[in-house]
Amino acid sequence: MERWLLTVESNCADPSREKEYNDWYDTVHLPDILETPGFVRAARYENSSPGEGQAKFLATYEIETEDIGQTLAAFDKTVNAKAQQGRMNDLVMAIGGGLYRQITAPVESR
């Protein structure tokens, strides 16, 4: 079983609605995405001082799968289904992201 990390860097399109954006992301979007088979864990982070053109928020999704192509196809289906149900949010401004295959086991501090 391979392990992957999907990252999504984003900003809120309307800074005056940032609380609404974060509430939606944490209570609606993350659980929706975790319905995708193979997606096992999600977390979000905030950049305390983003520079010009940088994202303020980072979402990470841990994936465990035998077939990343199949898992990503399921992810697309999940996202499209949630969009059809009106569960997406127009406040999301995607800045960047990536898909990373784990190449070493986690290392813990002693």
C-alpha cells in the first residue's frame, strides 16, 4: 500500500468572511473529501505571515492506496458530487498544491 499526501494552498476570496470560510472548510469540506475511499486523514494549517502571492491556508490530505490513479478518479467524483449538491464554497481561492508519494517512513523525535 502506497501512502500519498495531497496539499491544497488557498486563500479566502473575502477576508471579511474568513470565519465563515474556515467554518465551512473544517466542518463541511474536510469531512466531504474524507468520504473518498483511500483518503484517511485531513488537516489544515494557517501561514502566520504569508507573503505577496502566497497562500494563507494549507490543507493536507493523507491517502493510502494501491492505485493512486483510481483514488484520484474517485476524488474527482466526490468533489463533483458535492458541487452538484451545493456543498462547495465560492470563497475558495486555490493558490497551489501538489501530490506527493511518501518515500520514507515517518521519523519521530526521541
